[in-house]
Amino acid sequence: QDKVNVMLRGQYNDYFLDNEDEAWHKPGLQVSLGVNYNMQDKIYARAELFTRSKMYAKVYEYDILTGGMEMKAEELKAMIDLNLGFEYRYSKVLSGFLNLNNLLGQRYYHWYNYPSYRFNLLLGVTYSF
């Protein structure tokens, strides 16, 4: 049985656009590194580091001089996110878990004007039947 599982994942995108200024809400680079650790099939720990490059959102603003709407590209900054998780499996049907998300407390946006949560914690119990 594997005690440690490591996964490195990356995605590079290069867009060629005919009708748009940018590839809206599409980052050029995404990279994640995940590590899972299994302690005697009772305690599981995981860590994930995720980052993505900047991207752009299409925004419309009212122009007072022309009296119309103007489109502009708003930059959504690059981000980095670190998450930890722990699970204790009491039996095959009952377990408890603790997830610590965004440990760095970064304020970033997946979509324009929709910020992510900063540090957050999720505690729970699972029951399978």
C-alpha cells in the first residue's frame, strides 16, 4: 500500500483570439502540488499548494463624456493558495475531518468582483451507509 502520494500538475495556455482583446477569465499558467499521507488506514493528511497567473475580466463602464458604455480589460492578479486537510477514519462507515483552506490568507478573485474566502476552516463528520 502506498503511504505517500505526490502529484504535480501544470497547465499552460496560449490563446490566439480574433474577436476579443483577451481570453477572459482564463489564466496563462496554473500549477499545483499535492501530497497525501496515509497513516495505517486510520489517519490521512493532505497538503496542496496551488498557483495561477494573472488573467483579465471584461468590464463595462459608463463614460460621462460620450454618454455610452465603454469596455475595458481589468486585470485579476496572480494568486497562490495553500490548503491542509486531516481525516480520522474511526471505521469504514464513520470518519471525521478538518480542512484548513487558504492558509496564507490571500484575497484573490476567480471572477471579477467575486473575491475568494480568506483563511477558512471546515470541520465535519462523514457517515456512509
